[in-house]
Amino acid sequence: MVRPLERPGAWAIAAGALVPLLPGAVIAGFALGEGTGAALLLAAVAAGCALGGLTAGVAAGVLATAAFFRFVVQAADPAPHLVGFVVAAGAVVAVYWTVHSRARRYTASTERARDAAESRADLLAERVRLLGPMLDTAPIGFALMDRDLRFRYANGHYAEFTRIPAADHLGRTPAELFGGEIGRTAEAVVAKVFETGETQESIVVPVEWPHGTRHYLSNRYPVSDADGRVIGVGVGAIDITEQVVLQEEHRRALAELTATVRSAPVAMALLGTDLTFHQANRPFQELAGDPDRPLVGTGLDEATGLPPVVRSMAVEVQASGRGAAVSDVPLWGDGVSFANVNCFPVLVDDGTVVAVALIVIDVSEQHRLARLEAEAQALRATAELAGKLEQAQRLARMGSWEVDLRSGEVTGSAQMAAIVGDPAAFLAGTGSFVVHPVDVDRMGREFRRLRNGGAPFAGEFRIVRPDGSVLDVYGTGEVIRDDTDTPVRLWGTLQDVTVQRAQERAADAAIRSADLARAELEAEHRALQMFVQAMLPSSLPRAPETEIVAAYLPVVERVDIGGDWFDSFPLPDGRFALAVGDVTGHDLRAATIMGQVRNAVRAYAFEDPSPGEVLRRVNLLLTRVSDLDLVTMVYGVYDPVRHELTWANGGHPAPLLRHRGEVVELRAPAGLILGVFADDVHYAECTVRLVPGDTVLVYTDGLVDHRAGDPEQAMHTLVNLLATGAGAPDRLLREVTGRMLAGGVQEDDVCLLALHRTAEAVPGQPLATHDLAHPGAVVPPPAEPLPGPVAWAA
């Protein structure tokens, strides 16, 4: 303990200021964690204060802070860690200053006469009391022993090492606690510190505990009083068993790898992290160019016999820590020596790179075998190509011929012989296959011109077989010249195109027949359209506060025509009839039945216009006349004075009523399709009164029934269009058909009829009729054309 008026000597201040160098070296060498490193450095600051006083403690704190920043902090932002450490070091110095101040006051007091031994014990106890709270949570094991070699303090980490509670250490010697060899060794070490007064830094101590061998990095330093007398020994320890085991594993792995390299049958070498050879077997030395020159201990750059890519791979792997491989590396530039090279880092369990391995496998023999296989494959391909060429000539009915102008030898392929018999005789004009008399002069001129070195020819001619049949053939020919531009050979082809020409003639005949049939169908379609247009009414009734508009849209792409129809005509009592119907089928028969049914409806209506009665009589007509077919129809009678519509339905889609912005589907009444039952079937009637702005729409099923769409969704769309559509009926029909039949979805003819009560009556407008426009026109003219041919009535 320092006396009140004395200061430590220069050597003590210097020693205390430099204490952090020792734990700093340990931290740098063993790469300890941040907590462990901080604790060691703080302990060093405390030791510096103890050795050299306040001045040494402050200097030790500065040096410890520098070591903490240089070797411990690994965070991207070190400022918070550095500030924390400075605060901790300041706390240690403050604690020392507190202890020092109290000690000065204590020695200045009247108790100077105390027994020296008791004073030292009290001082040691005081230090334990002050430093204990800080060291209790330190990440290192720490203990303090007095001159009797008894424990005065042990923190939790120290107790973990010994596996004896910290409280059980106090007042007992190591021999009493541990017994045997461990206790005697510990006491001898502490006694030596008391004897010499010297600090023992960074000593690796193996301890054979009952629970196994552990390795500790230990620091032992004396604790002195103000007079420089040693009053205790502090012991700090860190368990480095895992690091020691890891180092041992490193050494063992290198030893095993060295044995593997030496015994490997392929060229293999092991390089250190500094890229010097640690091991290289004889095959690798041979690859490097000198089998008798040992590579161990030399640098990679000295192995000049290695291909440059091998050396660059080792440098890259050492820098990146990732393996690399390359195939077919030329070894000595002789064009026949090649090798596959693998270079990879040698790692231990924690991922540390301890060496770089090079493996070179000679694949020269594989290259030689591959060349032989490629040559054999080329020969097989040539033979296969010749076979395929022959097969292709047979499938294409094409043969080839060749004439050697020097020897006069004529050769031809098998297919050439199949077409003309003997190729040589055919070309000479003496064979049984001859050129057709009509083509013989032309082909003779071409062949003579070719023999004289003329331009190539290509043309079609005919050949007469011995049995008199004629072949159509397509022939080509050209001159082959040598290096002096002298003609040496003639070469050409001959293809039998008889089948193709026959097919072309048949196709031309079929096209002419199809054109004729199409013209006939188009004429029939025009006739059907004229017939249907003739069946539609030439005029529609008109009355005050009433508008009637109708439309007929046939399918443009279809040649036939359907049985959809509409009609409206005045009755003798001042009312007028409305009808929309559909006859099954799409042909002239359906159109004819449509006309008969329309005329029957008119005849029955003039006798009794009641809708139920008209449908009943039409049903009887259809069931009793075998030539007629099934029909759906909505028939109604409209009173333009009372503005009442009475209707009946025979299996037809229900009309739609738009009333004040809402649309109602008039499902009642519902009746059977016409022409099914021969019995006298009754058809019910319903009546609705139209107010200004109401519209009734009657349509055929072609408007909503499409194979590519959902009928329910189409019906929902139709209802929405009717609810939000234009008030004028002609514009309304244009909007409905334009939207419902957009995109070419129409698959059936469509008829629509709209009955609309206007908002105001036209003064003086009598009940009358007006003529329909010609087919395809609109009265009044629509603003936009409808898809397809349309007959409009308004």
C-alpha cells in the first residue's frame, strides 16, 4: 500500500502502464471473443493501478483502450463498444483511486501502530470488497489468495472451472480443496509469485480434473501494499480447451493429408496458406518437370514446369477460399498430353483454410481413345449417311447418274436403275426405256449441250416404259470440271414425279368441282334469303303513342338459312297482331314451313284473333299435316287505344318487359311447343297494360344461345342491356344486337320485335301502316350498322 506522502517508483509506474501489453498479445494470438478480451484488458488496467498507482492506471487504461479497439472490436460501428470500454476502464481507475485514497487516509490515521500482518489482511479484504462486485460478473475466472495460500475471493467462472461453489473456496488452500497433485501444483505456483514478486503472464496450463483434462490460459500477479510488500496473489484464467483441441485437430488433419499426398497414385501437392509446398508426391514432381528435385519448402512460383493455369488456380483458390476445376489442360504443348486439374482449399471444422490442395490427373490416354472413337464414329456416320442417302432416293423416287467423260463409263444409283432400267443404255438411247417422242428432240439437244460443257439444265419430260405406260420425270444435269476448268464428268438426277402430277391433276379437278358446288350453294343461299325476305312482312302497323320495330339477322357464314320469323299486321277491330316464331331446322324445308305457319297465323287471326285460340289452331295444323315440323312462337294482340297487350306462348323464350327502368321476364303464361301433341292443347293468355315509356321485347333463342358461352350469363347481359338501353326502340335493338352478337358469336338466325309505348301521343296520327325498307336497310336509318345482313322494320 502506498504511504500518504510517497509515490511509486519509476519502475513500478512503467510496469503498471505496460501491463495491458500482455493480455493484448494473448487476445491477438488466440482471437478471443469481445467479452473475454474486454475482461482481460480491464483486469490488466486494475493490475496497472495496483502496480504503479493512479498514473500507471491511467496509462494502462489508454493502452488497454487502444488494444481493445485494435484486437477486440469487430463490429461495423465500433464507437458504442469503444465508449463502453472507456467507461469501464475509468470505473476501474476510479475504484483504484477510491481504494488508494482510503488507504492514504487510513495510514494517516491513528492506527499506524497496527500489526503489519493484520494491516495487510485488512487491505486485501478491502480490495476484495471493492473489486468483488466487478469481478463477480467478469467473463474470466478470477481468484485472490493471501500469504497463507488461502482463498480470499473466487468468482463464478473460477468456480465453474473447479466445479466447487465459490463460497466453499474462501479460507481454504488449494491442497484442501483439490487434494493430490492438483493442489500441490497450484500452491507451488502461488508460492513462487510470493517469493519472486513477479507476474506470470499468458501461461497455458493443462489441469487433470476428475471430470477431465482442461486447458487454461492463466495470469498470476502479485498484489502489493503501499510499502511494496506482496500481500496477495491474483489468479486470472480463461478456459481455452476448445482452442487447444482445434489446434490439435489442425495438426492431425495436416498429418493425415500429408500421408494421403505421399501415397496417392495421381499427381498431388499440398501448399500452405503462403503458397509454399508442404508436400508433393513424385508424380507431381514429374509433372513439374524434374522428378528428382524436391518441391517441399519452395514457393509455387518456383515450379516453372507447371502449366500457367495450374499456378493461377492455386493463387485464386487461396484468395477466395473456393475450389476450382479445369479440364483438358495441355501439359507440354505436344498436342497429345492433357490433364484435368482440381484445386480446393483444405478446411477444418470451423471453416478455417489451413492449406491448398492440387490434384492433377493425366487424361492423355482418354484423349487418344476419344480421337479413335471420333474417327470410328465418323466412319460409321459416313456409312450410315450413304445408306440414308440411298433410302432417301428410294423414298423420293429419285436416282442419280454420272458419266466419266474420259473413260466413257456410266454409273447410276439403284433408284436410277429402278426408274429407267439400264442407266447406261438409257443415256445412250438404246435401252428399253425411251424418252417420249414429243420430248425426245428437246432432251437430246439438252444432253448434247451438256456434253459440250454447256450450262446446267433442269426440266421435266416423259419416259415410255416397255409396256407402253408413261412416266413423268424431272431431270437435272451439270458439268464437273477439274482444276484447269476442263470438263471431266457429267452428273445429274432423275426423279419420278408421276404420282405427284397425277395428284395435282386430281386436285385441280377437285378444286374445279368444289368451285362449281360452292357457286351452286351460293345461288341456293341467295334464293333462300330472297324467299325468307319475301315471307317477312312488307309493312308494320303504326298507331298513336305506339312504335313497333323488328329485325331479322341471318348467319352470314352459313350457306343454309333458318326458320326464324316475325310478323305484325292490323286486325279488323282496330287492334293489331304481333308474332315471333322459330321453326326447327336450317334448310329450305324450315324456310318453307315458316312461310306456311306465318300465313296460317294470319288466316286464323282474322277469324278469331284471341292468342290462345290462334296457338291452339296452329298446333292442330302442325300435328295433323305430316310435312310440317315443330315450331315455337309468341303471339299477341295489342290494343292501341287501351294500350293493353294480350299474349300466349308456345314453347318460345319469354318476352321481356321494361317498365320504369326495371326489366321483367314474362314467364307466364307458358305453353307447350307447337306440333308435339295431337290432342286439343289449351294455351293460356295473359294481359299487360303499357304505360308511357314501357317496351316489350320478343326474340328468338339465337340471341342468347351460343355454344361458347353460358346461356344464363347471356340472359343476364340481355336484361342489363334492356334496362339501361336507349328509349327509342330502333336504337335499343341496335344496341342489343351489337352487344349480344359482338365478336362473331352468332350461331343461329335471330329475330327481334320491340313494342314501345311512347311518352306522348302524336296529335292527329291515325292507325296506319308503312312500308318496310328493302332487306338490309333500316327505317328510320340506324346510326351504326348491325353485324351481318339485317332486315329492319319500324
